[in-house]
Amino acid sequence: MAALIILVVVGGGIAWLRLHPSPPGLQVWANGHILTMDAAGRQATAVVIEDDKIAAVGGDEDVERWLPDADVALDLEGRTVVPGFIEAHGHFPGAGLTAVAADLNSPPIGTVIDIPQALDALREADAEQPGDDWLIGFGYDDTMLAEKRHFTRADLDSVSSTRPVMAMHISAHMAVVNTLALERFGITAETPDPAGGEIRKDPATGEPTGLLLETASRPIMLEALNMPPLKQLAVVRSAVDEYARQGFTTVQNGLATLEQLKGMSGASKVGLIPQRLVVWPKDELGLAATKGELTLGEYATDRVHIGAIKFVGDGSIQGYTGFLTEPYQQPGEHSADYRGYPNIDAETLNDQVKTIHCAGQQVAVHGNGDAAIDQFLDAWEAALEACPAKDARPVLVHAQMARADQLTRMKTLGVTPSFFNAHVYYWGDRHRDIFLGPERAARISPAASAVALGLRFTTHLDTPIVPINSMLQLWTPVARETSSGQVLGPEERISVEQALRAMTSDAAWQLRLETQIGSIEPGKQADLVILSENPLDYAGNLRDIRVERTVVGGVTIFEEPNE
């Protein structure tokens, strides 16, 4: 059945949107390799899809009785089918920023190698999208630029003095803005640092340099990213397409404002977002809900799941704001004993985590440094003592520097770490040589240690921090190679099957959706991906495997073009 098309007028422009199309009815896929990712790890050769659900899984002979009535009979020709990939943590639709903002990433993500090149990219974006609204650049990494420094307000003033300009750091935990933006927010030499953040100031003049870290940058980021409707539409469309190409059937926004929650729920209802969507509201939304000030559940649908309430415990290690128990190896402009700092003080975190948990809501906390992880585990233990629960499934997001004793404590307390394993590839060399030193860097994202403990975990890419790339996500915890080709912490490598589970069945469990998605079993949603190779026995590089088709609820949302 063709999708129903509706006309939506947005911000003076016109956009064509489609409601979710109906699946083609009865589909029989046979002659393939079906990796079910069920608890027993069963494999099959055929799957039957009835409307939006899986009806049967087995051998080719098991599905023959469905063939006479099939609306679609697909010969897989030996290709592999896996459950649709699930984004355990990310910031959808941030992947679509490339449609409206300047890409300031350095290799291996982008091409920017120095500040003049970055400023030229911003000027080009200004010329392509003129106006007086925010001009945004994203992905710059001061440690990868030839100058080895952040931009300044003067740098961005040279791009524009008539519109606010913001360049987001690759960590998204800091940003540089121009003078007009500082003035708009009333940030001057007299403005004090907010709790959990920093307004960087020139030592000689005391004036703001334009660099805002952690909580100091968030109000500006929120305003800048609250784009005009047509730009938002372009961002969502671009993100949807990219996630579909990479085989993601469930996407996530891991720190949503109320405006984002409303917008994404509405976009899903009209079919603009064909994937399933998991939204983690920001901490203040969850706290407001516990007081009865708003109802988050009203934005849920059959495709939009309102999940954990998200807190940010610390910053990023590559931005020197991750909270460590031992000092950074090379602290840069900081003192020799610099360890970073928390975003939330321990007492406040304890109170807020307890409030959310005791209200019956799942909790997720961002924690990169091991000191931040200690703070969260202390808070969670106190929350459990106040309100005992057997299956609360709190999530520790990133868990970069989780120590062995902390993993053991997570197992005891029922905490699920979600590892940002791609740090090994994108920042591994610098973690080893600059930020952490060889010993600590080798322990980043300790997935094998988690496996040894029987501690369930997931992996993620934190997109748009790094591009959404399913095969790189699968490959990284298996190979643990840096972008220079060196192996970092080989003892923390895991198997391909374990890595695949972290993107499918275990991700569904973390998100409390294991009865609906994450494995290929009768009764579950027909969210499937066809791959060019079987990753469990592929002799080549996992990154070379292609996504050939992505299916959500029995409907194909991406198919690789025929050459």
C-alpha cells in the first residue's frame, strides 16, 4: 500500500512528509544466513514476516507452507540477515548537521588541518546560508589543528560580526563563540563561572576568549541548535537517510529538551522519522515530571519510547574536562595535578538520582573519567538503599575509564555500561601519548573485562561526536586498532558475536525493549538488516561489509542501489 502523503507548511516553506507506509503483507525470505541473536545464538536460513512482525524463523523447508500466499518471496542468495542495529546512545538527529552547518572535523573524519581552513569552511557556510540566525560549525578538535589551540572570539569575528557564530568542539562539551554571541548572552569579564563549567578568559585582559566549557556552553548550544523549521527539516532528513544506510532501525536522542521531545514525537507520527526512536529526557525534565509539572508519556507512540532520564556527570577526556582520579598525563595549560572536574557535585547527583529512581524511572548518567564513575556508583548505591529494586537497569554512558573494581561494583549494583569503543580508533593514539598514558589508555572501554564478569554492556558511537558507521562500531571492540593502525589494549578485545550483541539484543535489553526488538524471533518487530557478508565467519576486514537493505516493521527504508 502506498504511503499517505500530507502537505505540511513549516516556517513559511512547504515540505512533503509521508505517514508510515504499510508493510507489503506476507514476506518469505529464504536461502540465507539468519543470525537471530536470540539467547541461544541460534542460526537459520529463512524468516517469515507477516505485516510488521516476524512470524517464523527456521530452515527453508520450514517456510515452504507460507510461499503460496506470499506477497514477497525473497531469495537471499546466501546473504546474511541480522536484527536491525540499535543505537544504545547517541544524539539523533545530530548526524544531519552536515546539511546545514560547517564540518570542521580533522582526519580521519574530515579534512580540516588548521584554523584558516576551518574559518574558510565557516565562511563558505555563511555564503551558502546567509541570514542573521546562528552560523554553526561542528567537530573541531584543537589537538588535531596545526596551531594546537582553540579558536578565539577574534577568529570567529573574522567570519561574521553581524550574526552569532558558534564552533562546537568535537566532544560537544565546549564551544567557541564570536563577540556578538557573547554579547547576546551577557557574558563579560565580570561574569562568573557557572557550577560545573568555565568561561575561559584572557590572562592579560580578563576578557572572555570566546571558549565556553561544559555547563557554560550549554545554554548557547541549545539556542544555536534550535534552528528555523526548514533547517530542522533538512537535519532530520539527512540523519534519517544516513542511519538507514548504516542499518540502524532504532535511533536515540540521549539528552533531549522538551522542545526536541515534542518535535521528534511529531516528526515520527507523520513518518518523517521511519526508524523507531528512543528519547532520554534531560535531567530537569525528569525532575519536573516527578513533581507532576509535566507528563513525558504523552509524547510516546508505538514508535517513540520515552526512556531513561539522563544526567551529565563529567565532560570529555579529549577536552580535558573528564573527571579522573589521577592527573592527566600531559595537562596542557593546566597544573600538573589537574584531574578535570564534575559537572554535578556529589550531593546534588545523589539527590537527583534518588528522586528519579524512587519515582520508578530508569536512570542514565554520562561518566567518562573514573572519578565521575565513582560519583555515579555512589549515587546509585544510595538510591537503591532508599528504594530497593531488582531490575532497574541504570545505564553508565561511555564508561571510558572504568576500573576493574568499578566493573565488579557495576555487576553487584546491576549497572549497565555503554562503551564508546570508537574512542580507541578516533582518539586512541592521543589518549596513549597525551591525555592518559599507555597504561590507562589500554584500559579504555574495557569490554573484555566486562565479558569476563558476566556484565552485560552495549556499545555506541555518540553520533554526531563521530559519524554513524555500523561496521566501524562492530569492528572497533573486536580489533581495538587506532587510526594509525596500532593495537591499543589487545587484552580488551571481544568476539564478533559479542560485539554484534552489543548493537542488537543487548542494546534492546538496555533500553528495556527486549520483548519487541533486538533479535529475530517470532512475535518481535520485523526490524532487519541484510549484509553482504556473514560477520561471524568473514575473513576480511569487518569494515568492508556492506549494508544492502534496512527494514523497519517489514518496510524497506534503505536498499543498496544496483550497480
